[in-house]
Amino acid sequence: MSILITGAAGFIGCNVVHRLLEQGHRVLGFDNFCRGSCSNIETALTNRQFSFERVELAELASFEAAARSFHAFEPITEVWHLAANSDIPAGISDAQVDLRDTFMTTFNTLEVMKRLGIGRLAFASTSAIYGDLKGAVMHEDIGPLLPISNYGAMKLASEALISAAQESWLARAWIFRFPNVIGTPATHGALLDFVRKLQRTPGRLDVLGDGTQQKGYLHVTELIDAMLHIRERAAEPLAYYNIGADDAGVTVRFMAEQVVAAAEPGAAISYGEGNKGWVGDVPRFFYSVDKLRALGWKPRFGSAEAVQRAVQEIVAQEHCV
Amino acid sequence: MSILITGAAGFIGCNVVHRLLEQGHRVLGFDNFCRGSCSNIETALTNRQFSFERVELAELASFEAAARSFHAFEPITEVWHLAANSDIPAGISDAQVDLRDTFMTTFNTLEVMKRLGIGRLAFASTSAIYGDLKGAVMHEDIGPLLPISNYGAMKLASEALISAAQESWLARAWIFRFPNVIGTPATHGALLDFVRKLQRTPGRLDVLGDGTQQKGYLHVTELIDAMLHIRERAAEPLAYYNIGADDAGVTVRFMAEQVVAAAEPGAAISYGEGNKGWVGDVPRFFYSVDKLRALGWKPRFGSAEAVQRAVQEIVAQEHCV
């Protein structure tokens, strides 16, 4: 198969690129290097099965032109749309960020696919579409869907467009509702923040919130395992699955302690107040992965082991910078 | 209060304009006359409490400028955002239609409100956000939300943005999920289609589908009663309510027969096949209005009486054209 990956130079995108190349696919990557970085695809660029183009996906004409020129001699059979804003607070203070990077990239991906006749779409959605369900278990068919961040809103909007497209012209769609994903190359997130804070102010780690906020974490390698499993096994033309750790998660306190232990044993951790890190951040929640388990997949690592692995990788990454 | 109404020259918009003027409010109307028409607000324009400006709401800069110049001498305290595409099939064949007219108008409404510091928003959503729930009762908290038209998708996207805004800076929001609304000035819909078809081909009415498709209908005067009731009574800062007839609805066959009886008794009705009128049209569904009833409101007319009234009004309207 010949697969287009948007956001190919981002954290998850570059990991997907590597995996699909390993599987023997022809891979085309698009990225605007806004959050993704060229260094993330350096290795892939040495593979002749990989092509890359720097494209602004929010601009339909240039996106279409880039896809069309590749498609003309190597027909694209599937798209993995992973490009999005990943800075939730930035999208809350300026709604244009998620409009452009999270929503219009999806709108344009669908437009390009429709025009080129590409019928298979894998999409990176998020647990943020569920908003704050006040402790209710987040399973795939729950309602109401009232996101509390523009990021969650624009991912829900993207799912809605994909659903309408699937009713009308899109043959297959796989919607993956991502959990908190960790690993390398880390570009954002609490673990990277902690490691960098310790580098800036050695001996001391200031944590936002009281440290009791609890979430499930999945390692990026397992996220990709799960996506490939769903793509292979789900029979429904519009498949939507939560992907996540099969446990109640770990606390911010646990993560801070793991980072200190790996990066600078003995550093003092000080906590703030409250269990919400910022507006739009959902406190401790329970994320059901029963549907995915019923399809025959569960993670090998729990949240704690995923965090421990990611901490080692991120500390190593930051020491190389 | 000083209230901005978007889509003020449309079917529902102009009825809202008249009602809010009757209640003594200062009303500012915006419309691009794409689907709305100047004749719909002729009467209102004679009222000194009403101001109108032709504005392209999908263009943020001109929308903001128009709102800001009014706001400077008469502060806007509330917005009723009613502007949207109303041609569902048009939005399915060209996704840009609902992107621009259904979604970007909402995005820009929120941006303008945020910039001007307006904290109260009433929003016209739709039963189309629910998609095809295969016979399940559509209550406000049901899931999953997988719309089957771009119209439904972009209304769900709008709700999601409003939800995120309410979490962050918007004081109050009322989301009204509209049913099929009928009455005058009719601009689209099955009843108007039937009346016009009979005018074009007297003696014969061709109906799309087999006539068994069944929906609830609400008369526009009752829709406005319900919206005002919710705005007055709902205590929650983000209030979302289905509005609709409190019955299982009437069939397309019933509507065709009512139109024939009123416009041209004795004309022959011929039906097509299947019970879906077009892609994106949801067949017979059951729409719960329990939440609205619990808030103390129910319609005086059933679907059948609403249809009968609207047929009389639309026949009269078309004979005046």
C-alpha cells in the first residue's frame, strides 16, 4: 500500500512512519514543521520507500497540489491524518489555533481524499472529545459530548465530518481516540516539562496542581500496535475506538517522582494547589477500553511501566540535545 | 436588552426578530441575504427599535466591524446565532457550504462576542447532530454522536465550540436542538416543495420516497415560545434542550395529502421508493422532549395540527408571490 501520513514529523507521526515502513509500505509524509521537526524523520529519509514534503495542510490548494503530484505516479490508497495542534492551553487562549491546525487540516484532508478518490482514512482523535463527564466512565457511545477545550471541540468536529463523509463517499474510516501518549521524540507533555524544569532549576521541581491528578498513560509503541490492530480487525466501515491503558492510571506525583529518580535523585518536588492543571484540562477520569479489549487487544504495559519507560527515553533524549 | 440576531432575514430569524421587538427589546439584525430575504424584515424595518445590516458572517473582519460600531453606542448584551446553511443536500455535495455558512459563522460569532465582551448566546442547533441512531430515542445525553450530513456535523462542531467557550469565558449559552420547523415565510422544506410542484405541474404531485418517512413537526411560533421559555427558566450555564413536537410525528404521505387538499383538491399523488429522501436524511426517528417538558413547556399543537396550519400559511404565501 501507499500511505499518506499527515503530521509525519511529529511525535506520533514519525513513530507511525517508521512502523509502516518496517511493514513494507510506501509512505508519503506531510508536515509543516510547526510542531514537528526535521530531525524526527532523518532516519526515515534514508529509506527509499519514504517521501516527504513540507506542506501547510491548512491551505487546501497547496495540500491538494502536493498530494496530487505524488498520487499521479504512485496512487495513494490510505491516509493517516495525525496532524493537529497539540498545545491545548494555546488553543484555549486563541481559538484560531485549533481552528486552523486541528480542524481545517481535517477538513482539507477529507477534501483532498474526495477529489483524489482515496477511500481509507485513519484519524487521530482524543479522549478530550468527552469533556468533563464528572466521573462517568468514558466509553465510546457515551453522551453528551461537551468538550471543554477548543482542541477537544475541533477533534469532535473532525470526527463529525468523517462520520458524514463515511455516510456519503468515504469507504472506510478508523477513528482512534487517543489517551495520553508518552515516549520519544517527546515534544510536549508533563514528563518533558519536568525533565526540562529540572535542567533549568537543578535541585527543585515545581509541579502545577497538587499532584493528585490521575490519568492513564500509553507508550507510543503500544498506541501504534493498537491502531494497527483496529485497522486490521474492525469490520465496521466507521470504526471508533478508545485506545488507552487498561488501568486507572498514575498520579502526577508518581510521574514527578519517576522523573526526579531518573534525572536528578534527591531533587525537591513542590506542589501547587487544586487538581486541575489549567482550564480545559480534565481531572482524574476513567477511560473505558472494553471495546478495544473485546476486539482482542490490550496493552502489555500498565500506565506505571509506560511512564517509567518514557522517563528513561526522555531523559536520554534531553541529554543528547 | 439589546440583542444581536444573526440570520435575521431568514425563516426563523425574522420570526425571532418580530417576537423580541414585541417584547420591547432593542434588536440588531445581521444577514447576508444568501438564503434570507429583505422582504422578510420589511415590517421590522419600520420599527425604530430595529437596526439591520447586510453582513457576511463568514468574514470575521467585516462581522466584527459591523458589531463593534453598533456596540459602541448601544452595548449588545445577548446574541441569537441563527444563521446557517439550511440546504442539507447542497452541503453534502459540497462540504464548503456548511463549513462556511454553518460552522464559520458560529466560530466568528464566538470570536466577536469574546472580543466585545458579550456573555450570553442563544444558538440554533438541530436534531441532525444525532445522526442515525437506528431507532433509539434521541434524548439530549445520548451517544455516540455521529452525524450523517455535513450540516449535522457542522452544527455538532458549533455546539462543541460553544461548550469549550462556556468553560473558558462565555457566561451563559442556550443550545436549542431544533426539530423540523414549519410555518412562514417558508424558504425551503417539503411543504413548500409540494406547493410549488403543484403549481408547476397542476393535477399531479410527485413525492420523493415512498411516503412512509415520518417526522415530528413544530410550528415556528411554538419554536419561539419554547426558546424563550428555556432562556427564562433553565438555570444551568450551558443549557442544551431538544425542542420538538410531543408526538411520533406525521408521515410524508399525510403532508402531501394536506397540501393537495389545501392547494388543489383532487390532484394525484405519486410516490417513489424507499424511505430515505436523500443521503444524509434520517428516516423515521423518535425525538425526546422530556427534558423540555420537565422544564415546564410543551407545545399546544401536535405535529398534524402544525402541518395543517403551516400548509394554509404556505399556500397563502405562494398565492401572493
